[in-house]
Amino acid sequence: MSVCRTCGACCASLRVDFHPAELAGGAFAWGGGVPPAMTVPVTPAIVRLAGTDASPPRCVALAGEVGIAVSCTIYAERPSPCREFDTEHAACKQARRRCGLSPL
Ligand code: SF4
Ligand code: SF4
């Protein structure tokens, strides 16, 4: 099982912005596209995953308990920043530290 399934720190510590074309029905939607109801508009060219700028942050699409067992409820439709993020990303370590988890 991927270590990410027992982590979720990035989904609970980083702001996630992307282009509205990745929303459901958009020209660059992955899978079915990100459900608009899970996002907030920022500018005409940017939407944000709801909850990722909350204090503390937590994406509304994240299910489970960070550091124990998590899943992304829109995994197939998640936007490009989520697709590009993995354990090799410099911010992975930072996110884990913020959530009280040790580096990998
Ligand atoms: S912070 Fe790193 S280990 Fe944790 S879910 Fe994100 S990519 Fe995976
Ligand atoms: S959409 Fe999924 S992968 Fe992306 S931040 Fe939210 S829970 Fe994490």
C-alpha cells in the first residue's frame, strides 16, 4: 500500500489552486473533472479546492484521518497539482512535518 494512504499531510496543509478548465465540463478536465461544489473561485483564471486555505487547512475531498488512513474522494477527477504531487516533492517533507509526521 502506498505510504500516502496512511498520510494525507499534503491534502491537509497545502493550498491547492488550478485553472477552471479542470472543473467538471471544462476543456482540460481529468476524468470527469473536479466538482465545482468542492471549489471556491479566486480569480477568473484560478479556482481553489475548498478547505485548502482554511486554518488549519484540509481539502474537502479528503476522507479519513491524517497520519492513519486517508483517501481522496475525487481521486479520478483530482486536478493537476494533486496529480503532480508525490513523495519526491520537496513540500512532502514540509507537509508531513506540519502534521507531526516524520519525514519518509
Ligand atoms: S505528504 Fe507526502 S507522503 Fe503524505 S500524502 Fe502527500 S505525498 Fe504522500
Ligand atoms: S483533491 Fe484529493 S488529492 Fe487533491 S488535495 Fe484534495 S484530497 Fe488531496
